[in-house]
Amino acid sequence: MTQFDLFSPFRLGPLALPNRIVMAPMTRNRAGPGNAPTALSATYYAQRAGAGLIVAEASQVSPQGLGYPSTPGIHSAEQVAGWRLVTEAVHAAGGRIFLQLWHVGRISHPSLQPGGALPVAPSAIAPAGQAWTLEGMKPYVTPRAIETAEIPGIVEQYRQGAANAKAAGFDGVEVHAAHGYLLDQFLRDKTNRRTDRYGGSAENRARLLLEVMEAVAGVWSSDRVGVHLSPTNVAFNDISDSDPAQTFSIAVRALDRLGLGYLHLVEPGPADPIPTHPSPASGGGMGGGRLDAKFFRPLWRNALVANKGYDLARANETLRSGAADLVSFATLFIANPDLPERLRRGGPFNTAERKTFYGGSAAGYTDYPALA
């Protein structure tokens, strides 16, 4: 057991973090015209600059990557300028901020796509549920399977998004490969039925993710790049895998060889059921159980960020066990702009108002009070 806790400093590549508290990326649907961040977003993030690291909300790397109204992008000059307002405000407040790069794949709708085109995906399999469009909720459509020849273009979208994030003044980037979006769709066998080099085995299904990470790390140094995975998510965006322990163990081992700055892992929450997973077929050496930070720690040499329903006591227990190096918080950061100080004092904590999570203006966004 180590002696550090949530308030201990941490060296993340070239960045000196004053604490181990990460603000998780959270979609808030408050981008302005052209899906560009606004001065209001700059205020929101600057209020939360006490985090050791902020990971700004998922931002589409191309118009094709759009899946929800009023989500920011990182593919136009206007969006880069909007994000520069944010990074300058956060840096002026003493903070550090990464941008999460995003392509939603099939979790979209023709009404959100350029020219009314079908959304793209690894395979032509429609997700269950409904898309949130500018005209309200509509059933998801069957996406168009990406042609093999198109895949280098997808990788280029991420590379250009990473370059645009650098131009916008971010300190690094995190690639969104979780929660049933495009890279997760390629990784899981429920959504990937391809027969080319990007389908079939887990190694092949991880290929696009690895190519994207290599491209992004070519823009930034690899220690300024993170990756976000959610091995146990199945309810959100109709995503699953027949053997997640094997699939994600193979992916994490391959990602580890790239020397990335961190792995941001969405774990089972404390109240979630505990599925039984066998040891990974590739390499072995681990028993079954929860696909959490402890499961993946032996496979990952650099920083590991744990996420899902943490409070102070559980965060410190996880850090002191060595299972993770940092812990990210989501809903608590929505309602508590000064969350690090509130955690240090043991509260009190503002209550998050769920009806203002997505869309709107300052209400439920920048008007939560800080401690006196």
C-alpha cells in the first residue's frame, strides 16, 4: 500500500498535476453556432480549473462524427477559435486541460449528417433506441458499413482533430474509444462483423483504434495522449462483446506498447453486478472477476485513471492499493465547480440538477455556487 492520496501531486508526462483529481469529459450540449464553444464554456471550464487535469467534453473530429445537437467540434476554424477561449481561460486560472476526440459512428441520424447521408459504422447493424435530432427523437437507422478504402480517411480525421486541438492551446488530447461510439464499435464483436483486416479476431478489431492512436501520438508526443475505454458498458448505445476480458486485454496490451500518457478506464460502479470473466486467453496471468482497474493494472505501465461512482474514501483506497494513479469525477464536477476543495473539506456538496445536464444556457452550467 502506498501513502499518497487524492491530494498528492502527480507527474503526467511533462505536466505537473497538483492533485490526482480528474474532471471527466461530459457532454453538455451548449455549443454555439457552427458547433463552436462560446465564452460561456470558457467560464464553465475555468471555474473547474482546480482539478489536477480537466478532460474537456467529447468533440467531433469531422462533420460526419456528429451525433447530437449542440455538441462542439474540432474540425473548423470557428471551433478552434472557440476552444482557444476555453484553454486561455483555464490556463489563466492555473489549470491544465486535454480535449477528447470523438466520432460517434452509427450513433447519429441522417438529419445530422452532411447531405443527409447515412451514418457510418464498421458494419451495417442498426443500434436499438432513438437518436436525438434537431427535430426531436427519431429511431436510429441502419448505418452504412465503412469501406476498407475509407478507413485511412477516418484516421486522418482524428489526426487533423489532434492538430486542431494543439492549435487551440490544449495541453494534450484523449481519444474517445468508449460508450459505443465509432472506435468502440470497431472493437466489439456485436457491432463489428467485418471480414477484412479490421474484423474477425480481437487483434483485427483493435486495428483501427491503434492506427488512430499512432496518428494522434504523431501530432502530440505520446505522453500527452490518453485513451478512454469502457469494457463493461453494455446498456448505453446498445454495445457489447462476447468476451470482453479477452478483447480488452488484447487491446490494452497493444495500446500499452505505444507508450501513451494514460488509460482512462470506465469501471463497473460500486453497485453494479460482478460478472465472472475468465483469464484473458492471450497471455494469461490474471483471474476472473470485475473488469476494473485492478484487472487491467498488470497490463498497463503508465498512468491509469479510474472512473465510475467514486467518492473520497473509495478513491483513496484505489489509489493507495496501486490499482490506479488518478481518479476522474463526472456528476460531482457538474454541481461543484470547486470539487477538489470540497473533497478536501469533506463537503458540503451541491446536488446536480439532471434536467439541466444537456442543453440550455448558464442555468445548471455556470451558476452552481462555490464555497465561500
